[in-house]
Amino acid sequence: MKVLIATEKPFSKVAVDGIREVTDKAGYELVLLEKYTEKKQLLDAVADVDALIIRSDKVDNEVLDAAKNLKIVVRAGAGYDNIDLEAATAHNVVAMNTPGQNANSVAELVFGLLVFGVRNFYNGTSGTELMGKKLGILAFGNVGRNVARIAKGFGMDIYAYDAFCPADAIEAAGVHAVESQDKLFESCDIVSLHIPATPETKQSINAELVGKLPKGGILVNTARKEVINEPELLALMQERTDLKYLADIKPDMDADFAEKAAGRYFATPKKMGAQTAEANVNAGIAAANQIVGFLENGITKFQVNK
């Protein structure tokens, strides 16, 4: 079996060494395509591989057509919107992600952004504290649970809404469950987004919803930029000069936000939620183990296509 790591943004050496240890033990050949600059390089590299590990790299119909022997592709990370799931299914390729491996890394970044935001971006003026504030978590998956865990250390009052997580499971984690996302925004000083980008969620975070935040409200997005209705949010922030928006990925309208919501908006230069040494290693090794588990024993626990 031949496994390809195709990463425009490479894994760390420690992560690659860990992946190689897993594949060597299984008797597989491991090949690397790092820092590639043209899609043709990826198309050539996948031609004879059985398995593929990617990060933010796109696997579309063209890539799948070129990968005649491909049986499985694993996205080292939680999000998988860079894989064309329908095309993977049509090519009889199993697509997986590695949920939970980046969760703590993303959750810690939420609080890095929050402390930066409530202290007015360290501009020398008097800010506020997180202790005693009401934090709303939209989606209570791996990242959301880690956000709740850290928030307890800050002494925050924690609420969550997740359409797919039972209220009693949220309550069991020491978090107040609310009945709707509208109620979450109405009830909380800060809302942290952890929803995936799906047809149902894209642009769902709009002016009507965010406008329910109380005075001085903060929206934190370490999920996907596609879930934000950017024109509506920007218009709302111009009307309500008390609101702040902190993001882990630049909106398409970054320049407009920076100009028209100056002092109340910040976005990282690139998506940084999973950009820690630990998350890099964890996700890469998890991907390798999932490939071996699938190829050797047919394990499909983390399959995301049908």
C-alpha cells in the first residue's frame, strides 16, 4: 500500500515522523508532496496511491479522477469542506476527518482572542474582565466542550445550544442548555461559534441573530467564514458601535470591517485554530492510524461521506 501526504502547508517534522512510524509498522510506503504550487503536481502525485492525507488541500472530482487506486482520503482536522464528498462517494473513496485532535488548540485560541478583545486590543485603555460574563457556545462538539472547560477557569457563566446534542448531555457537562440559538444570543454577553459550514448554516449568522446580543456583545468565530452573513454583520456593527467581532479567519470583507469597525474587529492573518505543534502532531498521527484501521480492518468510524 502507498500513502501520500499532500500538504501545501506541511506538517511539522515531528508529525511526519509519527505518521511514518505508523505506516512503516503497517508495511506501507509513505511519500510526501509538500509546499506544492500547482494543482498538476497534486494530480501527478495521486496517480498511484492507495491512501491520501491532507490538511487544507482540496480534493475535488479532478483529483479523484487522477487517483485511480485511491481508497481513502483523510483530512487531518475537524473540518472537511475541502473534500468533495459526493465525488468521493462516486469514486468509491472513503473520506474521513480526525475530530477532536485540534479541539483544545482551537478552544485556547478562543480565549486568546477574547482576552485581546475585552482588553481593547491592548491599546492602553481600560477594558473589561471575562469573569462573571455569560458565554454562549453555539454547537457543543469537541471544540465547544473544550471551550466550556476553559471558561470555567475564567469563572464565566456558560450556556450552549446544539441542535444535535441533547440538553441533558450539555447540562451534565456543567453548562446551561438553552432551547434555541436565538435564546443563546439573547442571553449571553459573548457567543463563540463552533458550527460547520453546511447548506443550513452558511450565512446563518446574520444581523437579526447577532443583533440579539446585549449591549457590549462580542461574537467570536473560530469555525468557518462562510457561516457569517458579512454584509449584514458589517451593517449591524455600523449601527451598533458597542459590538465586537473576533475571527480566526479573514472575512471576504476584511478591509471593510477593518475600516468601518475599527477598534472593534480583529481577524488572524490566516486560520490559526489548529496551528499548534501539538495539534499538528495529533491530527497527522490520527489520520495515519485511521488509514491503517480502514485498510486492514475496514474501520469507518470517522467516515464523513456516504
